[in-house]
Amino acid sequence: MSRTVEVTELVLRDGHQSLLATRMALEDMVPACEDIDQAGYWSVECWGGATYDACIRFLNEDPWERLRTFRKLMPNSRLQMLLRGQNLLGYRHYEDSVVERFVDKSAENGMDVFRVFDALNDIRNLRQALKAVVRTGKHAEGTICYTTSPLHTIDRFVELAQQLRDLGCQSICIKDMAALLRPQPAYDLVKGIKEKCGQDTVVHVHVHSTTGVTLVSLMKAIEAGADIVDTSISSLSLGSGHNPTEALVEMLEGTGYTTRLDKARLLKIKEHFGKIRPRYAEFESKYIGVETEIFDSQIPGGMISNMESQLKQQGAADRIKDVLTEVPNVRKDAGYPPLVTPSSQIVGTQAVFNVLMGRYKALTGEFADLMLGYYGETIGPRDPAVMEAAAKHAKKEAITGRPADLLKPEWEELRGAALALKGCNGSDEDVLTHAMFPQVAPTFFAQRANGPKNLSKKPEAAKPAPAAGAGKPTDGKGPVQQRVTYQVKIGDKSHQVTVEPA
Amino acid sequence: MSRTVEVTELVLRDGHQSLLATRMALEDMVPACEDIDQAGYWSVECWGGATYDACIRFLNEDPWERLRTFRKLMPNSRLQMLLRGQNLLGYRHYEDSVVERFVDKSAENGMDVFRVFDALNDIRNLRQALKAVVRTGKHAEGTICYTTSPLHTIDRFVELAQQLRDLGCQSICIKDMAALLRPQPAYDLVKGIKEKCGQDTVVHVHVHSTTGVTLVSLMKAIEAGADIVDTSISSLSLGSGHNPTEALVEMLEGTGYTTRLDKARLLKIKEHFGKIRPRYAEFESKYIGVETEIFDSQIPGGMISNMESQLKQQGAADRIKDVLTEVPNVRKDAGYPPLVTPSSQIVGTQAVFNVLMGRYKALTGEFADLMLGYYGETIGPRDPAVMEAAAKHAKKEAITGRPADLLKPEWEELRGAALALKGCNGSDEDVLTHAMFPQVAPTFFAQRANGPKNLSKKPEAAKPAPAAGAGKPTDGKGPVQQRVTYQVKIGDKSHQVTVEPA
């Protein structure tokens, strides 16, 4: 009755993203690649929105070149990426043909497994990307963003899993970005999916470790039949990161479940990143302990530091408790979105505004869009009065259709815009870089020839690159994915507000 | 089918002992006592060998006064201590009447629960202390030191549990000081004890978190029927410490198991120690990550740093791998003792000697004593050739009886010695302090009137107190319990070697 549990190693993407603000340079990963390739992982997560962003914003690294390097150095491994559905790796919806091109190019450059998610769990935002992956013959993994609310039941999640299966997904990911997945629901959810979608449905479980309970959740998920679990090598684990790979291996000893992992290789990988990590000390997450308050507040650590920073700027740091109380209200008014990028920032900023200026007296453009359906459908109904205020502020109507259906074919226009930039090499990859990060790509293209920067080696080299122009967001030290620029309308006046960690 | 799981809070003893080298001053604990008292714990561990030692060695605090303060501030709580059987809180065996006096005085000053252990699991070293506790009417908890070896089977541990029950213990503790207790043996062991000793046998599980798997072990222990588990508040948890109390509470949500703990109180306790901890930064354990290598090497983190320090002093830092390979050999030759203070230091130092000077060419006096039975019986047979060498070096024969049976009544002599010291107040408590820490007590008695020192507040105040005389071990910064002085005989010459962390 022994069963093999497969493992995805996260250290090359979510591990350093969660603990070192995504700043790790490729050259600090290269020496570990052979051991990772030979250790016996099911897949190696190594690419996603924040790593792509950090490559061009901070590291002067071509993210496509990084991908090709991984492909070359890990010939025996499935490379895995995290894809934000219709948003790709950017912050807006893209028209379907752009989504297709991105998937094609990623597959061509070596990607094997596409984990596709949508912050609102709106399946319409996942369909096009998943279809594209299926067409390339690569592994399409449909994702459930796990959260808790009065409306988020095991049955609803299981129903979503069935819809993802119907789209042709080869596996279903339960993505617990805020470490809210306790052991019992982990068990119930995996069991529910297996029962509803068939025992042969591959269930892949991704949990963070912020609340300290999720290694137990992995145990329970495995007992319920989970096939693959995500961990990060111990020297880049825990806190707002993930459970340690080695601990998973040891946990299973004697239980009848085993991994295929080679402990000697794991030790070498551990030692490598243990040596590298201290060089990135200035980028360390503040959240290296255990934060069970998240269960009650629903507010991930990164989101709290964002809100604290906003309050401080307004000289209202003492209002943080009011804001923490307001967040669940705003979330309820918005139909209980999961709190994950970008919904976490949108809801958090609106909570700050509500506390400082009165409830919904000022709205961010993004919050208005969320209320009006421009990010997609939420699980619960949205508050009609707030929707009305949003429509008035944004001067547009609510929609119920798929947001991307509003978009016209845009590839040629995106291509033209990219090709006009100094340093653009004319490839589809460059066009995609510019399409997803229009504010950052021009500088990157212009400077690319200077080669990669490693921010770790000397303290003085770790200073942020100078801003290229007034419109460009300044370089913060926080995780890339936490910086969002809002258009804020107060009465008739529009303000641009950039939110980033302190 | 809901069942209440009881919890022992460790932060006032093992929590700061494992993470802050036992340096926390009473005044930094006092503000948390009301919340701890009201939070709903089964017991509060707050006293033991290292805290006692640190009080008189570093903090100029009377440990008995600390105990009385806890008693006063936590009137609703069971206070719990860790007692080294016949060693009490010291490093040698004491004659039975001294053991009885210590237990009586501890009970009188407010102790409720006595967790009694022996490093070799030799029940003869536990009997007297447990009998004394039973006589006082306080709670006697018999302890199994958990370890792994070819001889340590679930059945052997269960047999030991039965023997402890037969001595009148009200509960059985499984003490996993090195975080070696994986989930499956945790389940099997608790289940085995319940089946053999009766379902009403109270099983209390103590695990450290060093290997990262033991919160899962607690889950499994609870599923098997464990009644009480040990945790430490999250802001002083993990690494070489323990699993976070709040994570335990959250882990159980929805499982049918619950604790009686008040989450609002836990948050206040967490915040308090979160504020205090950074002030003790210089005493922080190096082991704040996850170390699964311990499973293979059997060598706890603190022991590795000891051996590294010894090798460095000999200019042989590059031999550490040889030493790590030698430790399991020495352990086998010594009959597989659990590696816990003092056996971990004794075995580790001998492994260093074996590597540097040839196998058993030089022996420490303590290692000879261990081989000759002067610490008690080991689970396995000891190597006859090494025993012979030990007898030759130590110029004494092996014994098979209970070590304390060799001792003559010593209370009056101990009393006389203590009373002769300047500053001794003539109480039995002072006599016990001197009996257990004869090298430290004279200075403490002489300086006691100056009042407690808090090593945390200013960096310059954190310097170690000056040594009182040539024979006194120097004050290191490592955990108190890791410093051991050895008499080393090489040929005919005797050397005194003090081992402490780097």
C-alpha cells in the first residue's frame, strides 16, 4: 500500500519571490540546476509574473533567456510556470490572440507545465490560456485559488475543479497563496475533487507556510489522495514562503507514502541556497515567523505592510486597526474576492480610503473596475449601492460578460509599439515583454546589452536602478507583485497613486 | 466525537532556553504572566536545569524567587518543571535524601508538575524522584527520552511507559529533544502506550521543531489519543525551539479535536515576546532553520556546534565530516545512549578525540564513566574492548548497580559547605543551589544582594560576568546546558577541558 507522492520544487520561483522579493539573479541559481534536475522532482517551478518583472526591472536579465538557460541546464525536468490567465504576466486583460502567442512562445522556449489561475476564480478568464496550452501539447494545470468566506464551500471549489477538468486540464491545482488551507479542509477538498472528478484526476497542492499549519495540511491532502505537492528547499523556506522539501520527505517516512527525491541531492541544493541567501539580506521578507492572525483577518502579511505604508504617508499610522476591521467589509461588498494579487491591493487600498475619507467617498479606478465586473465575476453578489457609486466615479456601466471580449485584436499594434523602441530585437518575445510591462520594457531594451546585474554581491550594488522618467514607478525594495499604480478620483480630480511596501 | 487536547506552554522555560540561550530575565516574563495564566493551558513549563543555572550564573536571580513569583502571578495554572532524575538539576548523581529534599522544596515553593527524565532512560535513575513527587501529592510525570537506533523500538518504549506507570506516574511524557519523532512513530508510540497501559493513561508529547516535521507528528499523536502536547508561543518558536502554540490551535480547527485556548490571550502573549525577543538578539540560536540531516546523523544542532568549536581549537576544522561519521560509531560502542545532555556532549567529545588521536587512544573521564555504567544502564551492550580501555584509564571497575547506591548520605555535609559561604541565607533552598552548582553558587550568594541583572536591554550590559576564579568555567554565550568540563587522561597526564559552543 505504498504510494509515490510527487513534488514540485519552488525555490527558483515562488521560494525566492516570497522570501527575497524575487531578486535572485540567474547566476545564483545556475550552480544548483544540475542537482535540482537530478533530484527526482515532478517539476521545477521557475517562471512567473514577478520573476519576469524583476528580471527586466531590477536585474537587466532577459526573462526568455533565463527560461532557455533553465531548459538547457535541466534537460530531464518539467519546467513549470505560473500564468495569470487572461492577464498573462501583466496587470490587465489581453486579447485572446496575445494570450495564444504568449503560450506558444513559452512552450517553444522550453516551458512544460502551465499553472493557470485567475484572482477571482472566474473560469472565463482561464479558458483561453488553458485552451492554448492544450493545443501546444504541454501540461495544462487549472487552478483553484483557495480562500475562506461564508460563500467559499468545499462544494463550490469542487464544482470549479470539475469545470477545469472539462476544459481539458491534465491536473488541478489547489493554490493556497495566503496559507489559509487548514488540514481538515485540505483533506475534504482533495477528497471531494477525487470523488467528483474521478480518482485519476491529478491533484496538485500549493501552500504557503505563513500560518505554520500547512505541512500538516499537505499530510492530510496526501492522505486524501493528492498526487503532487509543492515545497521549497529548506534554506529558502518557511515564513511567507513554503514548507521545506526535506521535511516533506522525512514526514512521509514509514507512512506508506514516499517521494522519489534523492536526499543527498537535496542536501547539496540546501547548502547552495543557504550560502546564497545571506547575500540578499536586504530583500528579506519581514514575515519569517508564524502569523495565524491571517485566519481571522483574511489579510496576508504583504497586504498589511502595504496598508501600513499608505497610512503612514497620510500621517494616520494609528488607524491600522480600523483598516484591518474595514477590509472584511470591503471584501464582502465586493462579493468576496480571494485576496491575491491584484485583488488584495485593490481591496486593501479601498479599505484605507474608507477609513480616512469615509466609506466609499473616494474610489480607486481599480476598485470601481472590480465592482463593475471589469476583472470578472466574483463568487458573491456585489453591493448595489457601491456599484452605483463605482459607475458614477468611473463613468461607465457594469458588465457581466467576459472582460476580454471587450478587447479588439491588438497584436499588430503591440508589435508596432515594441519595434519602435530602441534595443527591441524584433522578436515576438520582445513584443510580449513590452505588451506586459509597457513602463519597464523601454529602459530594459535600451540597457539590455549591458548584461545582467546581480544585486546581491556588494551592498552598494544593491541600490535600485535610477528611474528612467517621471511616469515610471520608483523602484521599491518590496516584492514586485505588490506594487500597483491606481488612478484615484476624488470628486472630479484624478490622482495617480502608486502603492508599494514601506 | 469532539475531544479536547490540552496544551503545555513552553515559552517560560524551553522556548527561550532553545532559542535565546536561556538568558531571558524574569522581569521580561512578568508582563505576560496574567495572559498565560488566563489562556487556558493545562500547564506552564517554567523551571528546569538550564533556567536555574542561568539565573545564578548570568542573571543574579534567585531561581527559587523566580518560582515563587510565577506561583503568585499565575494562581490558576499548573506550574511545571523538568527534572533530571537522580541528577536533579545538576551534573552528577545525588544521594536519595537530597533528591527528596529537592522535590519537597520545589513543591513547597509552588511547583505542581514534575517531568522526570534520565538521559539513558534508566528507570533506576528516575525511581527516587518520582516516588518523592508522588509522596508530595503533586503530579508525577515519567518521561521517555525518544531517540532512534537499531535497538529503540516502539515495543521497548512502550515497555518503559508501563514501568513508569507502575511507579505511580500520573502521566507519561514522550520527550523528543532532537526533533527525531516522525509522524508515523508518533502515532504508533502513543497508540502503543494507550493499548498497553490503558486508554486512561495520560500521554503528554514534547517535541522540538528542528527537523520541521514535528507539528505533523503532534497531529498524528493526537489522532492516536495523545492528551497533552507541548508548544511555545509563535514569537518564540520554530528552529531549535518548538511548534507554535497558535498553529496547533488552528491546525485542529474542523478536525473534531479542540483546545481550550483563548486566541485573544495568545495574541497578547505573542506580541509581548515578539517585542522582547529582539533585545536578546546576541543570544539567538544559530539553528532557526530546518535541519533534517539530524535524522541521518542523529546529531542535534547544538552538538555539532560544540564539536566544530573543539576541532577549531585544535586547528582541525576540516575534520568535521570525519567526526560526524564517527559519532554513530561511538554511540554504538556506548550501547546507543539517546543523545541528550549530558550524553550528547560525552559522545561528541569522544568522537572528536577518536578522529584527532586515533580510536579510543584518549578518553574523557566522563566517557569512561559512561562505558563503565556510572551514568546507568544503556539499552544496548557496550563494547568490551572499549570498556576495558575505560577501566584502565579511569582506574576503576564497571558497575551494574544503580549509580546512586554508591553514594553515602550527604545532606549534612552539603549543608555545612553551603552555610560556610558568604551570603548563604541558611535555607534548604540555598543548600540545594550550592549542592547542584558548587562552582557558581559562591559567587551568586556573595552578589545576590545586588539584585537581578537583565542582559537584554543595552548591548554593553550583555557582556558575561567576570569569572570568579581560575577553576570556574568561563562564561560563554551558548546555551548553558551545552557547557561541560571534562577530565581528560592521555597516558598518565590528566587535563581539564571545558567544552562550550563557539
